[in-house]
Amino acid sequence: MFEILHLPIQLARFGILAFSANLVLPAFGDWDNWRGPNFNGSSGTDEKLPSSFDRSKRVKWASDLPGSSAATPIIHKGLVFVPSVKISSNKRGEGKLMAICLNAKDGRVVWEKEAGSGYKPGNGDGFDYQLHDRSNYASPSPVVGNGKVYFFFGNGDLVAYDFDGNLVWKRNLQKDYGDFSFQWTFSASPTFYNDNLYLPILQRDETVHGRGKNGAKSFLLCIDSLNGETIWKHIRNSPAKKESLESFGTIIPHNNELIVAGGDVLTSHDPATGRELWRWGTWNPGHKEQWWRLVPSPVVGDNVILVCAPKRAPVFAIEIPKKNKNESPKLRWSTEEKPSITSDVPTPLFYRNKFYVLSDLKKNLSKIDPASAKTEWSVDLPGKYKWRSSPTAGDGKIFLMNHNATVLVVDAVSGKTIHMTEMGDSYDDNTRSSISISRSNLYVRTNKKLYCIE
């Protein structure tokens, strides 16, 4: 089902110099998962962050990357982890899935590994790296835990390395559980919590574009981070239909519960068993909308869970049930009377006791009080490109990036623009990575480069 490997580090693999990760461990803050140390997009540091920068100003280093990815850079103990595609020809579907580790001090490559197994879903028609022009199999963000980094790819490859780049174990989830039934490129990021890995496979129940199978079930997986073995698999049933069964969000842990959004419902699960603890829904009454795939992950703040319904639908704030009270989850408020506050793709931010909702469809950023649902401010976003990277925050600033890799720095209190700069190339239209924060540095990933801004 999977392989467990212990390999010596290779010092010139793929023609790139590598060196022991143990030699480069400066005291950097960590951004161990795609939504940061608090699982809500906020930084765990109070250190000053840059307010004004560009492709040369305040650039500590810039490293070339072999291809694009929607994955957010992961920073841990002086190392930066990024996945990527590496296209070797112009033939559609040809290429490699790469796991890359950089030195956070100077951007040099510590190690680079070809992580993909070459598994092709469905009829093996070559759509194995670029299913369409919006994403690719290197879109899920890595996650760090138990002295290892875990890379997951949209073709089902799940790979664990130690920090020296030694392969510890690997497996392919499609090979183990059947081909995924998704219309778009699957891109949920793994969650590390309580020494285990968690992944949601919330898929439709029928074949789509030659992939998956009729009667497929949505499920959650708990995987032992030490050896890659499955601890439990929980079938997550849903009344949704067709594309509305599909979710691309990540599992968010909170108070020893796993919060999962998708299939028209919000659920909580026991991390030890996968057992469903409670369920709330739906944002799709009667499940009439069949094409409402869900992209944003849930966000927890002020004892509510924010979940964004798709395609200009409202945002819902669900009160977390109190334990041992046998309470059902209740709706605290929604934005049904505020059509400008919605999010189809970006995951909202919770920072300094406020929610920040980025709307890629309305092109605005809104600050909302979680208790009263009052909109404290809402600002329009500039330019013609969509703002789809999930916002992050630290040092009183919110950091956004659009498809063209234009970065916007917004004051978290007033909503005023502090700074705007173009970090991508002139015609870039595929930038989707969120900005990571580590101590006093920003990590900005464009289509072709990773910048460390100090």
C-alpha cells in the first residue's frame, strides 16, 4: 500500500548542490501549515514586518522556482519548503512533481527531490500535471510535524521527508482508495495535529471527466505521521448533489475537534476516531444548487466558525456547541443582507479578534466584528486581476496578492492601503499562493520566484 524508506542524503541530486539541513538552523519563527501557527492566517509574532518593498527593495533573497504552484511557502527552523511542477517539454501532461527545501537565511537550495510517483488518474490521458489552466497537482501546501515535512500532491502522492531530505515514507492515496472524483484539480492541504496527519477527500459520487467512479464516497483520513499507515478512515455522508459534493478546503483543528466544510454542510469530528460530533447546514437549502463546489476552508474565531458559501452566496458564522451540553450548532449571523461580503475562493482571516473577508468576486476586503456582525469597513481592491490568495496578517498589517502577483498591504485597523507593488512578471495570471510570515520576514511566491522580504 505504501513504502517506508530511509535513504542517505544525496549531495548533487538533479545537478543542484545540497547540504545538511542541520547546518542551517537560525532562530526563525515558524509557519508550519498553510494558514500559519494559529490556523487562521495570522502570524504568531509581534515583530515588525516590512511596509514598503518591491522586487529589489528590502529583498533579502530571491530564488528561482522550476514552475508555478498555489501552495503557500512553509517555514520551519530556518528551512523553507515549497512544492512545484517542473515541466521538461511543451507536451501537455509531461513533467515532474518536486519537493524543494531552501535555506531561509539566503535562499539557497538545501535539497530538491522528485516526489511524484507518476500515477495517472482515470484513463491516463496525460492530464496528470495540468488538468486545466487554473491549477496543477503541486497546489496543496506542505505541512511540518514530528521532525518531518509532508508533501501532498493532487494526483494522490503523499510523501514524508526528514529535514535532511531523506525519504521516510510515501504512498499514493488514489492507488490505495480509488481515483478521486473531482471536476477540478484536487488541492486540499494536509493538516498536522496531535502527531497525526488528516486529509479530507470530499468528492462527488459519480465519474467526472473520466476520473473516479460511480458510487464513490467522501471520506476523512487519519494517517500516522511516523510511518504513513492509515489509523482510521471515516465515511462522511452528505445530501449534496454533483459538484456541490466537492470541497477543496483543509481540515481546521480547534479545541480537540476537526472542523470540516464541504458537501453543503459543516461538521466536527473526533481526532481519535473520526466520529462525527455535530453537524450544521445548510447554505444550500433543499440542495437545489448542484454546482456549488466549496473552496475556502473554515475559520475559527471568537467561539464561532466562519464558513463561506460559493459563488456570491453569503458567509455564515456558526456558534461552536459547548461540550457536554448536548447543544446543536446555531447560526450566530450571516451576510445575507450584505451581498458585497462573500468569498468564492479565498479563505477569510481572523486577526486581533476580527474577521477579514476577501471577496474575489466583489473585489473588496471587509472587516467584520464576530460578535455583532457589524462591518467596520469594506474597501475596494484595485486592478483588473482577481484577488484569490487568502489574506494573512501580522504587525497590524494585512497582506494580499492577486493573480498578477500584485501585493497589497492594508492597515488592519483603518483599512487604508499602506503599500502596493508588482512582484510578478507583466503577464502573469496564475499566482495563487498566500503570503507567509516568519518573524520579521515575508515570503512571497510568484509563478517563477520565491522572494524573502525583510
